[in-house]
Amino acid sequence: MTKQEALNRQGQQYIASLAATARQLWGKACEFDGILADSKFVVFSKDNKFAEFYNIAMCRLVEARAEYAAGGYVGLQMKDSRRKRSGSKL
């Protein structure tokens, strides 16, 4: 297995684990408020602690999918290589 293939597999596994976590949290959040888990649109109660965790998991999942689509380097942080010029607002 090449290094790129290993990175791709690692990215796919990470995305799959985030998706599984989001599904579990969705189920828990729905259960907490007595909502059917197959509902398409829901409004969770303010005291539903699972809803906050679900939102965090979904944000991370969307970010990971976007990073993977950009080249398979999930979780890789790129720094801005532009140098600030004097008087520049970059």
C-alpha cells in the first residue's frame, strides 16, 4: 500500500467514524425529546445536551468530507504562506 493509499484509507475511516458518531447522537437527541429518529426536520429542546454534541459532530463531519474531497488529507492543517507587507491588511 502506498503512502497516498494509506492516507486515503485513514481519511475514509475517520469520516466513517464521525458519521457513525453523528448517527448515534442524532438518535440520542431524538430519544431525549421523544421524536422519531427518522424525522426530517426537528427542533430540539434547549435542555437537550445531545443536540449540542450532534451539532459539533456534524460540523466536524462536514469539514472532514470537504478536506477529503480536496485531496484526501483529512485533518491536515495548512498555514497561510502569504507574507504580510508593511501597510497591507492581509
